Amino acid sequence: MIYTVECSFTDSSAEREWNAFYSDEKLPALISVKGFLTSQRFQLSSGAPSAPTYLAIHTIANGGVLESADYRQNGGGNFAKWQPMITNWHRSIYEGIDLFTNVTTEQRLLISNESDEALKALGFQVLHLWATGLDRTPMERWMAISDQLSVPAHHLKADGVCVYTPMGNQLKSNSV
């Protein structure tokens, strides 16, 4: 299953500290939780103004992982300091792929919440995900990984495609 966490951040003066916390503390804590298999974080580089700025994609063994004592103790929470600055926050569980692949820093993650048409028209192999838990926002999404974007970002944006840049390599648990 795929577990996504999306948000935007409203305080530019604290954003560097927020990113350091999330990338250096939060993701390693999550990947230590039994049932978290992979974790990777992304930042929006092009897309609709309403799209969340940050996206974390985790592969989890099952939905029960998020209800476990291990998750509550080691992975969940820790956002009290940041909560007033976080907006457009959504958490969803998706099915459609078993293990999310690492997106390298040279690649881009393309996401459409409307359909697979624009991504397929560009010749991408498209991953189709459908929501099965938590916020279920959006209910469906289509993703592709691009090694190089030959299409200008404004064309992708016009087709409802958001482009996300990896903020680091994917973290993997020892069980992957």
C-alpha cells in the first residue's frame, strides 16, 4: 500500500528548519516503524497553485501500521510546533502498486489527479492509484516518473499535471 502525506507550509522564515526536521528526523523515525518499507519526500516545482507544496510517499505493509503502538510512539505526531504553519494537509492510503520506486534527484515525479490522458499522451508508463483509507484526497491519482522533461512545465500545468522534485533519496527499511 502507498501512504501519502501532503501539505503546504506558510512561514517562509521557518521553512528551512521545517524541512530539516521532516527530512532529517521525521522520515528516519518513520522508516524505523515496523511495516514502513520506503519513504521519500518531494517538493512541488510546477503545478496548480492549490497543489500542496510538499509530498511524502511511503510504502507500508498494510493500513494497520498507522494504528500500531510503534507508529504512535516513533513515527506519528511530533507536529505540535509546526501545526500552525501547516495548511492543505491530507493523508491518504492508496492501492495500485505494492512498492513505490525510488525517484532519483535527476528524475521528476509527475502527478495527475484528473486522469491518465496527459501522461499517456507524453508516452509515460502510468501508475494508477486509488484511495482506500484516511482522507482519500484525491480518490484517484495517476503518476509517472520522468528522466527528462521535454515538455515545458507550463504545458503540463495546463493539462493538470503537477511536477514534483525529490528532496533526497528514498529511505528503505532493512526488510525491503
